[in-house]
Amino acid sequence: FNLGYFLDRKDLEKTSLNLDVNGKGFKQKNLNTTFTGDVFKLRYNGYTYTKIILDGKFKNQIFDGKSVINDPNLFLDFQGKINFDKKDIDFDLEANIDYANLVNLNFVKKDTISVIKGNAKLNVSGTSLDDLKGQIFLSNISYQNPNDIYYLDNYTINSSFDNDNVRSITIDSPDIIEGKLVGKYKVNQLGKMFENSIGSLYTNYKPNKVIKGQYLRFNFTLYSPIVDIFFHGIDLGTDTDFRGYLNSDTNVFKLNFNSSQIKALTNTFYNINIKLDNKNPLYNAYIQMDSITTSRYKVQDFSLINITKKDTLFVRSEFKGGN
């Protein structure tokens, strides 16, 4: 049975199942049915899932059920409700992930090992990442990559919109990252907005087409575990933070980064301040550090400033050096 063709989803392919269905109706609006049984095979995202047990009901456009997956690369059970009776779909779900091999499931391609375990609670509504609102709570999370196993206690994400449709996303995790994003934007256009901001420094740059009226303000505090997951061997000071602003209409990009200390392999940087501003007439980047310690050399009172004019990059740096 080609489930992807039936649901008009290209990421879903053929499935093999044995379900006991009891009810009435053929359209979502008047469907009233219960179902229980096994999904022997389900092809999704280029991977064939096996050993899936389903038990649930669909009534008044509300799905209420539970599922257990005992696939070799995914041990998971979840239960909850999904309400399709509104413009925004409501999700009220709880999931326990005993084991998820993200490499074999084709979600991660750059690492040879990527395994996640933990618990998740979702109380959100929306139809896409652009209009999703509510809360996601993650707990007892562990993540393994080729470098290490990382244990993260709690992780909360809240998304909301005000009367002017300005979105606020707060992220709260004392082990990983804390902060807030505020603005109007499409998630899939943030990369293009950033490229346009940097590209605007160069005369011959042809900007990406983006929707007008988008902007984003952000302010975050970073902790070492999240950095080490993506950049192994880098250790941040406890007071590392960054904030900035991005605008699609003016192509403005501003960033202010501060950290008391950054260790990278055998190198240590102290009291770092980095400022980026692509529209500042005096500088586009300014970097200042109290000192740099390496295995071979020591640097003090380091500063660097640069500006780009007519496709030419001007750089000036000053520092004191010596052992």
C-alpha cells in the first residue's frame, strides 16, 4: 500500500500493515472510527521502519491514541491527542525515546554516530514551523556523537505571537542555552537574509529574493555542552553571550559577542569582545581580547578592525607579543 501517494506526501512510501478498523465515514470531517494493529513496514525519509503497534480512535476530527515502535534503530512509545478541528492543528503528545539512531534513520549525515535518548512533551498548535506556538519540554536527554556522550537535564521552548503577529521564542536550558528571539520572519528565509546582509558589502553581489518586512532580534547565553556537540574541543566561559539584529528590508546585520574565556584545543583566549555591523561607516568587524595563550606564544592587548569598501577589505591589527 503506497501511503505516500494516498496522503500526497513524497517523503512517505510503501507500507505493509494489518489493522482492525471499526467505524464509519470516509472523509476527515465525519470520520468516526477506532483502529488497532501492526505496521510491519513503513518507508519514510529513505528508511524502512518495522515493528510498529498502533491503538487509537478518530472522532470529531480528533485523533486520540498511542503507539509503540520497536524498530532496530528506534525504540519509542508515545501517546496523546491531535485535534484537526481548527485552522491550526493542536498537538498534545508525550513521547519516551529509549533509543534513536539518527544516522541510520537518515536524519543526520555528517557524523558516523548520532544517538539520542530522552523524554518529550508537546503542547503546541500550528501547521508549520512558521506559525507553531505553544510549549515543547524535553527532559533526561542524552546525545552521543563520535566524540562523547552529552547529558542534558531539561530543555524548554516556548513560542507565542502578539496582536501584531510578532513572534517570540524563548529557550530555557541551564545546561545548554538560554535566551530569546523576537521578530517577524519565515524560518526558511533566515539563511537568505543573512547572506544578503553580508553580500551587501560587495558591489557585484546579487541578493536573494526574500519577503519584505522580515526582521529578527536575538539575545542568548551559551554554555559549553551545546558548543562541544557541534565544535568538539571548544570550552566557553560561563558568562558567554551574544545578541544581534537582522533585517530583510535594509539588509542590516549586527552582532555583539562576549565571553570571559574560550579554550580551543591548546589555545586560550581571554575577555573576548566581537562586534559585527555591516552598515557601520567606521568598521564592519571589531575584535578585542585581553590576551591569547598558546603552546608557543603569548599575545596581550589584541585588537583587530576591518571595513570593506568597493569590494576591498581593509584590516588593521595591534597587539603585544612575546613569551
